[in-house]
Amino acid sequence: MGLIPQRKRPHAEKQKPLDRLANSFPDRLTNRFTNEPAIKPLTHSPRRRLQLPSQPLSIILCILALLAVAHLIAVMRTTPVQDQLNTPSCANYLLRLDYTKIVTLQAGQQLAAVQLINNVVGGQPATLIQVDENDTQQKVDAYIYRCTMQHGIPELSLLFKQQGLIQGSVEVTTAHTLSIGQLDTTLKPDAGAMLLVPQQQNIYREYAWQNATFQQVIFPGIYPVVSRSEATAMQDEANDGQMVPWNDPLATAEQMAQDLFHWQNSKINGTVQDNNGVDAHVLIERKDTRLQVQVSLSRLIQHDSHGLWFVTGAQTPGISLDQTQFSSVLTSPLKLQGSITSTNDPISITLFDHTLSPLHIREGDQIHANNDGTFKGNVIYDNGSLFPNQTCLLLLQTTPAADSKDVGYLYLTNLFLH
């Protein structure tokens, strides 16, 4: 349906130049015998006037045009999505990949979970794969694969692998790190009664993407737990209504003094120095000695008024420790060096495992400072029953006698031990 076509006119005979001239000057070119014009002027049929469609037809055409435009818009909006799915890319490749062909499953194993973790690997396309084993130990394997485009073709590369995690767990933390947990098989059967939280029966290692690789990183909290996964579990329990003593910075600092420093509750005097709602500082003092410890605390997991407080540091002025090597995993003998203001009293050394239980030190549990205040010593601890690569605590302190005028010193920090 459209415009009414015009009738075709018969093709006119092609005019010669003389004919065109005759048409222009008919009165001057005549036949000399008849006195009539030699050539008659050309005549043209009148043009047929274009007929426009009627009004109903125009309305129908407008409707059809609008429908065509709407269809075109719909096609333009859906086509890019379809094209994106069909275009080779790492994102599409990771979504469509059959991971059972990437990870070789042994008898009794099954693919438990596949998770895109681009935010863990610095924004690069990557997946976390968890494989469970149906046995009494409930072992877990963890793999991380990254995808890169090589000459327009997606290719996988293995970035991380841990296998045989007994009662293992794999999770991505809110800090965009990877937390790997497994049962601490070195704990005694009755150790559960001494744990602050049930999660302490597990070893948790946290890994962050640094310098193009996954590196084990230390959680900033040192009390009441030493891993992010344990702290998150405690926060969840508190949010569910469970009463815990760590919702107040002063109570948390005083409880730490009892659990780690073995101070009697009646001899602890604590004062909140500052608190901005997220970070706080508490000064705790042992009444029978001149020992004042500055305790730093933070709401590491939840930053609102319901967040729990975790100790991030505790020390007195006048003592320092070289922690240059503390970012890597250390082993026995543990080499320590630092400085202290007073050299009158020996420095006692205490190591705590991830459950905050003291480790047995076979040699070097005391260090004597030099006359210039520097100290250096080797600490040999029993690592035969220590689960490897776990977060531990190191406590250095001097405790003057009750009637002494000497000032006491204390330093508490965390480190990796093998």
C-alpha cells in the first residue's frame, strides 16, 4: 500500500539539434514553398498531479511506522546482550566452563561450589572451586583459577591450591581476602573446654592477593581471637543475641589482662582514654606494681554500635621490638632483638598458640638486656606438636617486685610460627 503510481509516458523520439532550434524560433524557420513552419513545435502532455493517500491510509501508515521503530529499539537493546554472550571473553568462559573437566575428581569427591572472585584477585576474572570428599574426615580441596585472553582465546592458569583440609572450609571475607580453615589435629581431646569460642578448634589462614600472588596475611586482632573467620563468627553470635564481654572496650582490655597477663581482677585498674566509636584506647594498670599498659582496640568486623571490640595492640612505653621478619612464617629458634629503657629486670618471654594457650619453651624464656638497653636472644620452643603456619602471640614483659620502684615493661604482638 503506497502512493498511486503515475502512468508511463511513451518514449519521445530523440530530438536533433535543429529540432530544438526550431522549437525555440518557430516563426523564423518556415517552408519556402508553403510558407508553413518547417517543423512543428513539440507538444507535451500535461503532468499528472500526484495524488496523496486518503486520511485513513495515512493513519495506518503512521501506526505501521511506529511499530517498526518500536521493533527496531527492542532489537537494538537485546542484540548487544546476545552479542556479549556470544563474544569470546573470560567472563563468558568462566560462566560456561565445565569445571569437572578442569579439576580431576577422585573417587568419593564431588564439586561442591564454584564462585566468581574477581574482587579477590585485583579485579581479574577468577573462580574459586571447592571440592568435598565424602569420608569420615570430610576433607576439602580449594582451587583458584584465573582467566586471561591469549590471542583472543580464553586461557586458565592455576593461582592457588590447597588439598586435604580436614573438616575444611573455604570462604571469601568481607575484606576481599581468602580464608582457609581446617581442624587443628594437634589439640588434645579435652582442649575444647578451655576455648573461648568453638571456632578456635580450627586453624584459619587468611590469604590476600599481593604482588601478583596469594600471600598469607596476619589478622590485626590479637584478642579474644587471632583470625578474621573467628572474629566474624563471634560477631554473628553477638548479633543473634548471645551475651559476650567484648562489646565494651574497657571490659575487653581488662579481660585480656586476666587471660594473657594473668593479672588478678581485683588488682586491675582500667581507664578509657579515648573512644570514637570505632577505635579506642584503654590504660590498664596493675595496682601492686608500676606497670601501666596502653591497649589499642578496634571494631574490626562491624563498625556500628553493635560491633565487638578486638585488641590490636598492647604495650608500655620504653620497650621496642624489631618485627622486620614477622611478616613471614618463623620457626624455632625464634630470634628476637629490641631495646628497653631499664636493664634491671630480666625480660620474660611467653608464646601463645592460636587458642591463646602457652607454648612450651625449652630454652630462652628469659632475655637479659645489655647496658645500653639493647637485647637479643633465641627462643627455642616445642614445635613438634604445633600445627604449622598458624598465628601465635608473643609476650615480652618485666615484672618488678611489689616493693620496687622500678617501672614494669610489656609488649604484646602477633606473628606466624611453624
